[in-house]
Amino acid sequence: MRRKIGKWMGMLFGLIGLPLFLFSAQSFFIRDDSSALFLLLFGGVMTLAGFSQYFRFNRWEKKNFTWYKRKHPDFCDANGRVACASCNGRHIRVRGLMQHSYTREHFCAACGTTLYYSPEG
């Protein structure tokens, strides 16, 4: 649930920042209003930060265990044990990504390749 809130908050920030950026760009470039420069920069940063957070959460949701099993069927056995597709290593580690992402990254301990992501808790 917390991941969904973070994902949609990113989309909301991006959608609020986009019209702010566009309207201030029109004022700054077309009307030569130099006072719109602050809103232009603020709207641009807000749009980029919001949409990048949304797409980052979206990538983490798509690259899950079932995605890895479907993409690399030779490296998953019937018991659910996973091997690295890069080096065929069997030692898989898990770490939290932090930054209020509520996501865990499963990676190969031998080569460091990220295999897939899973939600915390």
C-alpha cells in the first residue's frame, strides 16, 4: 500500500508541476517576463522529480519474481530457487532500497547483478 501511495504521489507532483512549467515557459519565452524564471525552474524540477519517482516505482513493480522466472526460465528450478543469469551464481542476497521505496532488491552476491525486486513486508 505504501508503495502505491509513493508511486501515485510522484505522478501527482509531476502532473502539478507540468502545467506550472508550461505556463511559466510561455510567460518567460513569449512575453519576455523575467519574473517567471523562478516558476519555470520550480515547475521543471517538480515535474522531473515527480515523473522520475513514478517511473522508478513502476520499474520496480514490473521487474518482480514472476518477471524473472518468465525471462530466465533456465535459471529457476521447480523449488523456487533462483540463479544469476549473468554468472550462474546461486548465492542471492537481499537488501532494502531505502528512500521510502518500501522495496527490496534481490541481487547476485558473486557479480552484483540485480535480478528482481519485491515489496517489503
